[in-house]
Amino acid sequence: MSRPDGISGDRYNVKETEARWQKAWEEKRCFEAEIVPGKPKYYVLEMFPYPSGRIHMGHVRNYTLGDVVARYKRAKGFNVLHPMGWDAFGLPAENAAIQNNVHPAKWTRENIAAMREQLKSMGLSYDWRREVATCEPEYYRHEQKMFLDFLKAGLVYRKESWVNWDPVENTVLANEQVIEGRGWRSGALVEKRLLSQWFLKITHYAQDLLDSLATLERWPERVRLMQENWIGRSEGARLMFDLSGRTDKLEIFTTRPDTLFGAKFVAIAANHPLAAELAAGNPALAEFVAECNRMGTSEAAIETAEKKGFDTGLKAVHPFDPAWTLPIYVANFVLMDYGSGAIFGCPAHDQRDLDFANKYGLGWTQVVEPATDKDAVLGAIAKGEAYTGDGKAINSKFLDGLAVDEAKAEAIRRIEEMGRGERTINYRLRDWGVSRQRYWGCPIPVIHCEACGTVPVPVEQLPVVLPEDVSFDKPGNPLDHHPTWKHVDCPCCGKPARRETDTFDTFFESSWYFARYTSPDRDDVAFDRQAADYWMSVDQYIGGIEHAVLHLLYSRFFTRALKDCGYLGVKEPFAGLLTQGMICHETFKSEDGAWLYPTEVIPGPDGKLVHADSGAPVTGGRSEKMSKSKKNVVDPAGIIDGYGADTARLFMLSDSPPERDLDWTEAGIDGAWRYVNRLWRMVATAELPAAGTPMPDLSPETVKVRRLLHRTIAQVGEDLERFHFNKAVARIREMTNGLGELSVGDAGAAWVLREGLEATARLIGPMMPHLAEEMWQALGGSGLLAQAAWPDADPALLVEDSVTVAIQVNGKLRATIELPKDADAALAEQTALAQPQVISAMSGKPARKVVVVPNRIVNVVV
RNA sequence: GCCCCAGUGGCGGAAUGGUAGACGCGGCAGACUCAAAAUCUGUUGCCGGCAACGGCGUGCUGGUUCGAGUCCGGCCUGGGGCACCA
């Protein structure tokens, strides 16, 4: 099929039409939201984009989904807030500055302007007055104030912490930026470094963040589970081991106090204070500790690392037996920031402990016996496998005979009785380190003074504005190199002091933007309390699954912290969440495994794929997520330019449910384009009675179409409520097919056709808003469809007077019969048994039982 | 290793435990056309049959039920999340 050229003959003129309606919506201010007391509100939000310069297909899908919801809810009578903005701080802007010698601010603002135009061409129903860009002081000044309030509330602290340090770039790297132990950009070996960093106390809310997941009923189960795992609550005990020949004690954390009698060693992390102390007098140990610290914290580094330990020579005393001592090792598999950075090892019932014990010849003692196969543990350990299952305690004195859970409780009771420790809950979740040695971020509003220590910037001096006169010619943080910016006087003592040159992690900005939209014009406060109380929480949030943990968890934390500081009245930011799937597209690879663009591939003489230039064989790979590296990206701009926004939007909605991955295909977009034209042609060519003509007599066929029409109206509404957009599209197409079958020249049919086309325009309004307006206007509808109400189905037409009932014999379908609706069971049974196919299938045997499900099915059992 | 999700025509996908395959894509046949595109009509799960019709079909396997794509048990395959977390 030929590509549309925009303007030609009897074709729908996409470009002109879409631009015209976008202008009309803007002039009539259709999407500007104001507080209307008493009117039910609906806040729909899509995750705001990073301004990379161009929108991609993922954006098109995300914003189409949100726009359908926004327009539908508006038509249903809700006061809808639907804003858009820019997550504008971040590393790509700095990279562009270094590579192209353009200032991050200029690069970002130009990208925003370009992307705003692209989004506007999609016809999205945003209240553009509320647009925010997080890189502007008008935005970030408020988060500096929040930080100071969090500081006052005890939710912020500064701590020395081990980080991934890139010695070439002179900055901290996130775990994701460490690839095979090297900096992702410099390629330098990453080191662990102890650095002073700002932390937000997300762990303060760990239990509430976990418990409240149960209240998020409109979140996908999957996301709730991921957050639950991420928070990672585990119940156990903290206990103190005495150290032989010393007066201090060593604290360990365990979830298996029931296995204490199986202990063979104690291990501490390489960066445990005790390790540092012992290393000071032991060069070999010092070298071992240094080796552990050189090891990256990336996943790859961990996976390849072998368990290693160093015997410190120090002994720990068993808490239940003063005569029993255990060797203390420094071990590379013990993490300083989980529990207390120290463990006891029970080789028989923990895999890591067994691996370690086998390597250093520490032995093992079985202390749990499985209920069945009592020799299983010996066999497993002989194969190098620890037994971690259930059973009864053995070789454990006062615990003997108790089940694992009972033994845990009893061991803790004894420990608490002896004053050696207590029951405790430990979380995997760690406090959020927010310091970044980066330029393009929000300055952290504190000043370091030699005399006064760390001093918050006084509120009246906010915002601390990011200086724009910086250079990127040296590695490291440009703020640190700036000649004057960091030199300030201490707000306390007035003596020369130094500004904090670190900036916030960019997740900081995205943790509260949803609340800023409620009153973006307020300069004095982050948000107007009344506006926030009216609009929050977000009723429906839509975005990619990749943010299931970090962004969504940080936002949940932030909202709690803001509530506790009096900013907000709610603690959950997002009442409903829809996570959309990725956009995939076919890929091609050459013989040597290099990715190829689809345009480089043509069918060869024998039908197999070959390279267009060289004729070399090409393999068509499977459909994968669109990415530049795989060369399978389709630019939405070209699609919108050629087919129009409505076609792109329809395609995004019609083929797959929103949470599943969507395959981009040329055929699919062509199909959507054909349907757009078909609808337009139907309206343009139909001979219809004038609007408001009374309904003439209808033929039975016409009544049938009219029933279909009203059933569709009812079902599409239900589908949209449940975000079953693909089903809604299918039903509307089904109805279009029905309208196409109406006979021409019949007054009743023409009347139903008008009713049907009007309904179609309204039903497609949320999905294909431009075409819908065009149809609405052609049909003589009053005002803008964008402001019209959702249609109601006539309940009388939803009730069928006859139904098709399936007849089964022994569960196999043999016939279908028409029966009056709600016919009684006796009639259904009698009619069913009289069917020739039923009689033949029963082959003369009597019916043993007849199951009648009214209006559905009759099953004859012989 | 632990946790979760998904397997339905050639493809994307529909089916409150009740007629499997709605709707779309693709294919095939036809109409219109000098021809093509566009458009329209018919057909399209597989096997057998001219047909009426019959048989088989939702990853495999066992079960519950009058009836299972749907519920339960065991397995296989694919995808995702977490992970030296004590």
C-alpha cells in the first residue's frame, strides 16, 4: 500500500486536520484544570521524560495511554488534572557539554523546546500552563528547602560511606555505572573509597513502606512484590560474642539462632572497624583488607569472586558455652552494610559457610535433622551442599527436639535472658545516598565551616543557584573548579567557609514533581497546601516497569517525609499504577554478528535475506526492545508526519494489552491508517437524515445493528475503565463493520447510521481525538467533542429477547438453539433433546442427567 | 540459588468454569480497472470429505467437574526481578 502523502484527493488530510483541532483545543482552553469544589477530581499522570532531544516510541505509547484515560475521565464528568514536565537534570547533558562544547543548560532547554513541539503534535490533552522543568531554580529551590526541613526532622544525615570511586573521572559511580570492575566511561579500575556523603533516612519508613503495599490495590502485584523483595525484611537476632583476651564484644546478626551449636567460625567484613584495628598491627592482614577493597561491588565482580578469608588469630567465645571459642576470620563475602558486618558460620546449614569451611578445613556439625530421610544431610554435605530445610534440632543441648521455628524462639529467649542480645528485624533496604560529584544537578544547600562544622544555608538565602559560567575541560566536578562559587562566608560565624559542591542524585527531583504540578505558579512554597489536598494522590500513574523499585520507592518515601514535615496530607503518591510494556521491533544481523538497519536488508534472489550492498547473507533476529545499538529504532516523528498522530495512537492501543510488550510492525501501522480513512470516508460519503430527525420504523436487521451499537457503547466504557484498550478498539471496529452492513436507501437504516457514527465519534474521542472532532463536526455536533459527555447506552437495547444456547452431549458441542431470554429449564431441556444432532449423538441411550445453565448451555449426560 | 509472570491459528491477540480463536494483520479467491494502487465482497485452526458432516485441537502430564484455555498437583520452555543479605 502506498504511503500517505498528506494532501491528496479524497483522502483524509491528516496534517491540516490535526493542526486545526490542536489549535481549537488550545483556544478554547479545553484542558486547563482548575479546582472546582465538590466536583470529583481525577489526577492522571505519565512519568515525565528526560529531555534527550527527541521523543521515542516508548513515550508515544506512555502518553497515548495517559491521554486516553484523561480524555475518557473528562467525558465521564471528572475534573481532570493532566500535566507534563521535564526531568531535566542528569548526566547526558554533561556528556553533551564535554563532547560538543555546548552548555548543559542550553542543550537541555533546546531539547525541551524541540520535544514540547513533538508532544504537541500528538494532540495530548495537557494543561501546558503547569509545565515544570526540574533544572530551573524556580523548581529546585523548593527541594533545597525540603532538604533543610528533612534535616531538621532528623531524616537527613551525613556519613562516611564506601563508594565506587573512578580515579580518572574523580567521581563516585553508581553500581550500574561500574562494568566489569571498571568505570563505564573512563575504563579505569574502580576503587572502593570511604567518602562523606549525605543520606536520606528511607529506612526510617521501611516497615510502613512494606505494610502499606497492601493498601495499593490498584498497583500491579508484580511491582508490589518487587518492592517487598527490595525492602527485604528479615527477622532474626542481634547477639554479642565476647572476644578472648579482650574486654570489648563483637555484634553479629543472624536469622538462624537455632543453629548456634553448629557454629565453626566467626567472620567479619573487610571494612569492619575490628578488621581495620587488627590490620594496623599485621601487614599481611592489611594487604588482604586492601585486596578486598579493590574488588568492585558490581554484580560481575561478585559473581566471579571466590570466597576468601584471613584468620586474624583472634578468638570469639560462644555465647552458650564460655569454654568454646571460634576463630575470627576477615572474609570477603561478609558485607559491612548489612546487619552488623559480622556473622557466625554454621557450615552444615548455610551454603556460603560450608564453602568457606571446606576451603579452610573448619569442619561442620549437623544441628538440624529432617523429619523424613535422616541421612540426607550427611549425603548432601559430602557433595558440598548445605542443608537449609526444616527439621528438628539435634546436637544442640537445650534446643534438642525443637522444630526450627521453636528452636529460634527458644535460642532468642535464652540470649535475651543472658543480656547478650535481642530479637531484631533487619532490612535489606539501605538509606539513600544522595550526594553526587556532578555539575548538572541541584546544589546541596549546606556550607562547611572549619569552626562551626556543617551549616545549613539559611532559608532566606535560597535558592543556591547553580552557576552557569563553568568549564568542562578538567575531569571531576566543575563546581569544585569554579574560581569563586564555593567560597562563601559562614552564615554562623561569618568567617570564610566552603560551599558543598556535591549535587543531588537526579531521583531527588522526580520524587516530588507530581505534587508540584498542583500549584506550579507558587514561588514562595513548593505547593499550595489547599491545591495539594484537592488534587493528591495521583489517581492513575502510568510508566515503564523499569521504575518499579527506585523511582516509585523514592517517591513513596518522599511523600511520607513531606507529610511528616507538614507539606502534604497523604502518604502515598500514586493510588493507581499502570506499568506499560516495551516497544519491540525486528532486528537483523550480518554473518559476523553486527546489527544492521532494516534499510540495509533486502530479500536475495533465492528469497533469503541479504545485505543490500554486499549481497552477504543476513539473519533476521527476533523482535527486541527498540534501541540505537540494535539499529531497530523507528522514529515517531516520521510516523506522525506521514500517517498522523491518530494513526500512531490507534496502533499503540489496538494490538496488545498495555502492560505487555508491543511489537512495532509496518503492517500494523498500515492497518490503523486504513481504519482512520475508512471512518472518515464513511462520514464523508454517508447520506444521513438531518440531526434531530425522529426515529422512523426500523426493520429487524436494523434493530439488530442498533442493539450492537448500544452494547458496544456499554462495553467500551467498561473496557476503558479496566484499561483494556485493545478490546475497546476491537469492539468499536466490530461496530463499524455492523454499520457498514446497513442497507442503503432505507430511512431507518440511515437513521441508525447517523446514530452509529455519532456514537463512534464519541467512543474514539479519547483514542483518536482529531478524527473524532472532524467526524463530530461533519455530523453537525455542537461544540467541541473534547468537551462533550461520554455517551450512554439505552438499557432497553442491552436486553436481548432471544439468546443462543449451546447444546452439549457429554460436554461436546452438538448443536445451538435460539430460545427466548430466560426461558425455563424444562423448555430448554425439551428443545435440546429434540435436536436431530443431539438424538444422533445420544445413539439411543437415555439421558442420565441434564444440566441446564439458563441462557447459556444445556449439557446432556448419557 | 530464591521470588514472580507467561506459553492459545502463519502473526498480534479475544474468551465472569459454559459454543475456543472476537478484532486486527497476513494469505487465498473474486469485483472494479487498459493496468496498477486504493476500495469492496467472499474465504481462511488442523485432518478427512464434492458436501452435509465427522475427528483432532489452548506447552507436557495427572486430577477436580455434567463441563477446564480458565481451578489444583507435578514437569518442560521462555521472560522478568533479587542475590555472597548471614
